[in-house]
Amino acid sequence: MKIFSKKRFLILIFIFLSLFLAFLVLNFEARRYIFQRITPAYSLFQILSTRELLRERNFQELVESLDDYIDKSELLLQGKSKMFSEVVDVVERVVVRIAEEEDLKKFESIFRRLLTNDPDNYKVRIWLAKSLILEDPNEALIHIKKAISLSESDESAYRLTAKLLSRNSSELKELVCVDYKKAFTGEVQHRSHKNIFGGLGLNSFLLGIGKKPTNFYPHNGIMLDKRSNYEFIPLEPVTIDSINLYMSVLPGVKFKLHEVKLFEDNNSFNLRPKDFILSLNNGFIIGDDDEGLSLQVGSKDDDEIINLRFSRNYENIKKILIVGTFSRLPIVNNAACK
């Protein structure tokens, strides 16, 4: 009797598992739901295993491991998915630790597979272009141009273009020396966190008033290489002893702060760098002259906060002008552009 009960129990388990697997095969949404729940744990396992292989510089086994990871992603979940994004994250952890293009070449097949799933992935385009730059510069340039079309302002594609630059390559000079300096459309977004404006770009910044700002005033539209007046109008007249400027800009951006103008009813105050103390959360002061303060404010990840503290309180202020010039720091020397 006990043997019969045990057999019946095993048969019931087998039937249940068969029905469950059949349900997963036939129901894509259920399959997606279940595998999305186990994705983080599996991704952590992949990160730990790739870290060890990378430490040993065992690139062949690393490529095989990533291939297997992509296979599972494609098998379990159709199209772009959370698991595919996790695959890209794991690959990125590998790529950022490989300095030489010849080593990156070993991962070319991985990059091509990722682009098959997501042809508009900027990062993967850059990785593939970098892996090709030594052996097939013409195809590398195709991927560089595609990357620029996806995010015009990101400097990564222009840095790769600079590696292809020669004295008589007028098209490449145009990209690196002209287009890069004036490119400001597009945005770099992180999966792990959001910046003040969602991502890093060259479009906007915020002004906050006081040591602990509660109201923030955005300014949309940044001019490159032109001294400009950026106007902010408080909701009501305010007393000002300090202001914060919040920026989420790309690496390699310079902001020259010429002066700050404060306006009350019948009077205005022109404040030069000598009239306030300035500090930055992440950036650096790279110049201090009669024309103003030159600040390096761009970052790969973090927002920049520029704090200005005045020597006195200014009351009944109805308008604030930040007079400054945004520009992009060069990525090649002057001789490369001649």
C-alpha cells in the first residue's frame, strides 16, 4: 500500500511538472514573469564568474560564458528584455577592464550578437567599432557614424574617430575638430540611476536659491561657444545670500562664469568672481582671470552642483542672470586639426 502511494505521488508530481512546463511553453507572459524574477540572481552569478575569468585573462572561456548567457536570454525571453539589459551590463563590466583593442577583438562576436538584439544600442556600437579599429578601420568608421547618429553629443564616438585621424583625412577632421565641438543633442542615460534631468546631456541646468533651496528654476537651451545670459525669474521677490547651479552635463564640458547679475525694482548688482566664493561638488576650477572663472563641470556619472556664496544679502531680487559660456574641451591637439 505504501509502495502504491509513493508511486501515485511520483506520478502526480510528474504530471504537475509536465503541465507546468507546458503552461510555460504556451504562455509567453507567464514565462517572462517567472524568468524576470530569477534574472537578478543569475546575473549576479554571471558577474562573479566573469570577474574570475577576467582576472585570469582567460578571454576564450569568457567569450564562451557570455555566449551561453546570451543563448539563455534569447531562449527564455523574446526580444529586448530585462534579462537582455542585464547581459549588456555584464558585458560592460568586462569591456571597461580591457584596455587593448587586440584583446577587445576577441569579443567581436559577442558585440555583433548584442547588436542583433538591439541595433540602436550606443554602447555596443562603440565596443564593436573599438574591436575593429585595428584590423578593419572602414567598418569601424561605419559603426562610429551610426553611434553618432544615435547620440550626437556623447564624446566616445569622437574619441574613436580621433584614433583613425591622419593628416589628409578631411572628413575625419571635420568630425573631431568641428562636429564634436558644436554637438549638443542626445542624452546619455544610466540604467542604475537617474540624473537631475534623467540623463547626461547639454540641454538644461537648474538654479536653486539659498543654502537649502526649496524652489528650483530650470533653463532650457544651452548655447555652445557663445557668451550668453541665462535668465531666471523667481516666483516672488527673494532675498539672496547664495545660489546653487545644478548641471547634468557630459564629460569634457567647460563652463566659464563671467558674472552674476541680480535685479531689484530700480537697481541691479553685477557680481564678479571677486564678489563671491565658489565651490563645486565634483568638478574643478581650471582658470581664474579677468574674464571670469573657468570650470570643468562634466562627468561620466554624477550631477554637478556649483555653489556661490555672496558676501552679503541682496533683498527684493526679482530676476537673476547667469552670464557664462559653455564649450567642449578638445580631444585632440591643434596640430591634428590643421
